[in-house]
Amino acid sequence: APILVWFRKDLRLHDNLALATARENGRPVIPVYILEPKAAGTGPLGAAQAWWLHHSLVSLSTSLEEIGSRLTLRHGSAEAVLGSLIAETGATAVYWNRRYDPPGVAIDTALKETLTTHGLTVRSFSGQLLHEPSRMRTGGGTPYRVYTPFWKALDASGEPPAPLSAPISLAGPTVWPRSEDIACWTLLPQQPDWAAEFSDVWHPGEPGARKRLASFIEEGLAGYRHGRDFPARPHTSKLSPHLAFGEISPAEVWHATRGLGGRIDTEDVIHFRKELAWRDFSYHLLFHFPDLSTRNWNPRFDRFYWSGSPDFFRRWTEGRTGYPIVDAGMRELWRHGTMHNRVRMIAASFLVKDLLIDWREGERWFRDTLVDADPASNAASWQWVAGSGADAAPFFRIFNPITQGEKFDPDGDYVRRFVPELAGLDARYIHKPFEAPQAVLVEAGIRLGESYPLPIVDHRKAREIAMAAYQSLL
Ligand code: FAD
């Protein structure tokens, strides 16, 4: 009897323990992907990720066909779809790799019970994270709330298991179940095609993920420690959407940074691994605090007075705040479905502290527009910036969008790329066009308030107002 292997956030053949174990059994394997209805807690699939998912499934389907298998696509609740596939194929076992978002965990737990009661074998495996979030505990047995001891424990618990290779063949059933046509899922944008530029930057799917990792190790990792903060430099891996869809496992990424001795400074490797561990830490927080995307970790913030207007929010989403580094980031997000980490911090801080808009609105916008949107990392990072999270940056550390821009984009290359109407402006004023003398603006062809907006708030004043709002919570 066949084994159903249910693919979820593990759209890969390499280092896929559920798939490898099913294959070892020597029984026919039926790979399945289910488009589940929107999961309650973590919200529906964002539009940018729907684009990614379409391409990633097409890629997975091709890879499976290359090894003699197929991907069966179905939509509906996991329980209903698996139930009918079991009836249609006579499968007696279902394997999957574990997911850790609370709605997903709830579905899987209930399903395991139902299927087992009906006499099926259900097996779940690890592979989405470096370490199981339930296993990481402080000496006192409680979950970690602070990153540094979490990292120390993770580092001390040894390397993740060495990654498994991809199967070179996969036996299937004599009769394949019917698969739905992915085109009918309408995951791609309709007119206008706002994702037109995504494919210039991204190659969803496992082969794209593996290429990205290889080129990062070759070209980006050396210098990561310092270079990772500069958005115009090529020192970050851009692996996050591939990791979010499980097109590559974190263990594989971890192991790829081993044995580079001499060629790459150990500090660069350690820093990179520490970032990967932030991903695990975010899942650890989400696992133990399921409301991470909807509730302040620190309830003191429940009383915060969010006075920002819908107009401010709209201008932030459109990249028209009048602060070039914020606007460049928000436009990168719209055009490419991503934003450099340093700029995410600046743009998020600006929304929460300069515009006094609830971090949850920013979290929702990012969830819809980021190709790497992740229920754990997105919520944990927003709470970190807002000051309401576990081990968060204190609220009073308010990013100054001008000095941050000057420090991390000193020549303004990043701003020029995404805010072309400022391209001709002298580097001295690129992060503060509102301070440029009229003659400089005229020479650069800029009409402030027309071709590029004046600042929607005065950062210094906004900072004072935010601090006063914060003081009232103490
Ligand atoms: P690299 O620097 O190459 O890092 C390697 C990997 O480590 C990343 O791919 C990612 O998986 C992980 N990582 C790095 N930094 C973090 C971090 N701070 N927290 C968790 N994991 C990290 N990351 C997401 O994956 N999804 C999100 O939805 C998300 N939302 C964010 C929202 C805000 C407001 C902020 C400030 C950060 C957010 N991040 C999110 C974290 C971080 O910005 C991205 O992971 C990073 O920019 C991805 O680029 P990279 O792959 O080139 O990173």
C-alpha cells in the first residue's frame, strides 16, 4: 500500500526526512500538496507569497517528475483531502515534516489522532528548524525569553544532523490520483501584474535556493559580519524566502558554512549562523506564545496610544514619507517583495515611533507583501522593533532615519536605486533633501512637495511625542 508524503513548508527533495524515510520503506510514494483554507491564527497567505508558492510548486513538480514521481495538488481542509486520497489510493500511511506555527500544529495534532484512530500510520519528522523548539529549555525548564542564552544553548547542543541527499528515484503507484491544475488556484496576480519585477530578483524552488546558497558562500559570506548592515552591498544571503518555503533546510545552510577555514573569517561564519539562530529563536517564541502576531508580549504596551492616521499609514506603504531611506525600503518591498534587514528596522521603527501606528498594522502589511513573510520571524521582529517583545530593543531607542541612512547608505546608492526621482541629488543631501539649498535641488531636477514629498512628520518633534506617549505607560 502507498505512503502519502504531505509537503508543506518543505518544498524540497534534499534533506527531506519524511520523503527519505518513506522511500526507504520500499513502498509506492505519493507526494501531495494541499492548498489549505486560510489558517485562523497566522492569517491568509500573503499576495507576494502566493506568487512564490505558485512557482515553487511548479518547480517541485518538475523535480519529482525527474525522479519518476509526481506531485498531486488538491485544495481543501487537510482532513478532507487526506481522507479522500486515502480512500482513492488505498494508502495506509501518511508522513510529513513538522511545522511550528500554532494553527498548523493544532491541525496536525488533531489529524494525527483522527488518522491513527482509523488505523493509519502517521509519522512526523523534523527539518524546518535547526532544533526542535520544544526541546530548547533553560536550566529552570522554562522557555527562553532572551536571545543570547538561547544562542549559547543552541550552539552548545551540537551541530544539526548532516543533511540528507535527494533521492535519485521514487517509486509511485500504478494509478496516480487526480491532481488539480495549479493555474486554477490563481495564485499569480491578475492585472495589473504588480509582481512583474519579482522574477528579475528571485528564482523560487529548490534549484534556485541551492544556487543562491552556493553563490552567497562564494561571494557574500566573506565580510558578512560588517557588510550585512549596508543595503547597497551584496553581503546578505537572500535565502529567507527559500527558508520560509523550506526549499532548503536550515541544517543544509548551516553545514554549507563548515570547513571554509582560511578562506573565510570565522567571525563571518559565526555571525551568519547567529542570524539563522534568530529564526529558530523566533519560532521558539511563537511556539510558547502563540499570539505573538496579535498580542503585545509585554502587556504594558496594551495601553499605548496609537494616534497615527490612516493617511500616514498609506503614505508609509507607498514609500512617500519624505524620508528617503524609509521610502527606498518601502518601494523595494513593493517592487521586489523584500527589504534589506537594516532598512526593515528603520522603516518599522518609523511606522511605530514616528507615525505612532500600531506595529500590528505594519506586521500585516509585511505579511502581505514580503516573499519571506514568516509567522514567527515577522511577528517577533515587529515586536522587537516596537519594544513590546521578548528581548526587544527598548522603546526609547528610536531610529533616526537621517543618520541611519547616512551611516548605512553613505553614498545613497540604495536610495538612488529605489527612489529614482532623487538619483541626481548630491550625496550630502540624499538622506535629507529637505535641507538641501534650492540651487542644489534645482540642479538635481527635484521639486520638493511635488516630484518628491516633504517629510510627513518632523523626526525630532515626532520623537518627543513618542517618548511622551511611552512615559505615560511607566
Ligand atoms: P541573512 O542576513 O543572509 O540571514 C540568513 C538567514 O537568517 C535569513 O535568511 C533568515 O532566515 C535568518 N534571519 C536573519 N535575520 C533574522 C532575524 N532578525 N530574525 C529571524 N531570522 C533572521 N525574516 C523573515 O524570514 N521573515 C519575515 O517575515 C521577517 N520580517 C521581519 C520584519 C521586521 C520588521 C524586521 C526588522 C525583520 C524581519 N525579518 C524577517 C528578519 C530579517 O530582516 C530577514 O530574515 C532578512 O532580512 C532576510 O535576508 P537574508 O536572507 O539576506 O538574511
